[in-house]
Amino acid sequence: MEGWNRLRGKKSQLDLETRMISKRVTTLINEERCIGCGLCVRVCPKDTISMVDGKAKVTGIESLACGHCAAVCPESAIQVTEIDESPLSYTTFDEDRRWLKHGEFDTAQLVRLMRSRRSCRNYREKPVERKLLEDLVKIGITAPSGTNSQEWTFTILPARDRVVALGKEIMLYYKELNRLAEKTWLRLLMKIIGKKELDWYYKNYYAAVKEGISEWEKSGRERLFHGASAAILVACRPGASCPAEDALLATENILLAAHTMGLGTCLIGFAVSAIRQKPSIKISLGIPPEETVYSVIALGWPDETYFRLAGRRKPIMRFVGE
């Protein structure tokens, strides 16, 4: 304990000196506990730690704050103060915190989960508890991120009325886009100057979008979020090395976890496009202008049941070097 107390006494000074430094080092090693096994040095991706006189020492000037060193230490001699365990404390289930060794999980059951998760477009009129939504986000952030940047953000719409409000904003965007796409001269002009997107949209989506908007306005049937009672928007702040990949990896975690909780999900690509093209939608959600939204997840209690797994198209598979 005495060793930890001395280290904690220096923590506030360390924070002040390194707060504005990218990849700051917040790794602390208790020399009294360190047995010099070197495992932390072996797994460190940034050479933050090295062996000095038979003990692990913090010698590097950068850290990914990945926590590999703390996780591998058999004597619990290492702390990474940048890491906060509280975001990974769940309320809707008890987590098994034992590390799962490579090869110890049932691959067949993992594949069964992945193949059983399907895009849900029929939902019951039942709200999703806030605690479930919070736990889904916590599960989302267990995904890997480029250089461990973890710059993702999650904007949660916990109630059906807010989902509908977002849907109406998106509908207005597509009404305007359809109005522009109807102009043959404009599509031709855009193609001449090398911008074929409007013509491509007209050929592939215009008619279906027009029909969907008309149906919503006339009968109240909303085909964008399919009646989902909640939604999660996954975005990234500036500074991430792989922002799109980070957001989508977290998204996949959420999709799979939601299925295990009994929830249905569906990715809403039309919403992502609208939010990118019309910044006012993002502002209305309280999302800062500098953040980029990469996925919009519709969530709710499914009103559909399947009896078998579906197949997939045959993938393109290449082996290089044979």
C-alpha cells in the first residue's frame, strides 16, 4: 500500500504536466510489487516500458493507454491512470471479468449469434429501458480503435417521439433532394462537370424514397426507422486515426449485444447520408459540428421471428503469395 500511496501523491502533478500532450504517459509501476518478469515490456505496443536493473520502468515518452501492461502483470504492479473502469460497469447483467483465453470460446455459438442477428423492420410498441441503452454503449466501446484513440461518441434517442422527430427532419431533406433530382437539366449538368451522384440517386433511390415519403404523409406509416422505439447515433470526434472504422466496429458490438438482450436492430443508411449533407439535423440533436456520424442504429423490441438462418452471397476471397 505504501508504494501505491507514494505513486498516487505524484498523480496530480503528472496530470497537470501531461494533460495537453498527445499520447501522454499515465503508466505507474509499483517497484515493490514488480518481480521483473518482463511481460509488460513484451506486450507494450509503444515501448513505454523497458527493463532497468531487473525491474520494469516507465522510460517511453508516449503511451496508447491500452492497459495491456496492467492486464498482463501477474502481480498487479501496474496502473494506467488514463483508464477508467467505471464506463465498463453494467447494470442489466453481471459481467464475467475473467479473461477469456484464445480458443476457449465456442466458435459455433459465436457464428450462430452473428448469423441470427438480422436487420429488424418490425417492432412492438414498447420502450427500451434507458439502462439497456446505456449498457449497449458500454459494450460498444469494448471494440478496438485505431491507436486506441477511442474518440467515438454515442447520441441516444431513448423514446419513440424523438426517433419520429429525427425521421421528419430526414424526410424533409429527402423531399428537397427529390425535388432537385426531378430536374433533368440539373442531373445532366452535374454529370457534365463530373458529379454523377444526383443522377445515380435518381436512378437507384428516387422512386422508392418518393413512395416512402408519400406513404408517411398520407397514412402515417414510417418506413425509415420502421417503428423502432429508440436509436443510437455513433460518431467520432476529430483526432482519431481511423474514425470510420472505430465507429463501425463499435456499431457491430452494439448490434450483436442487442440481439442477445432480445432487441432488434437495423442500420439506417439514409439517415447517415442526410445528417452528413444537412448539418442542421446534427445541430438539432446536440451533436457538435466537428463530429462525424458514421452509423444510425434503430432499436426496439422485435415483432418478428425467424425459423432458420439465412445465407450470404459468395465472397471474393484472395490468397496472396501462393
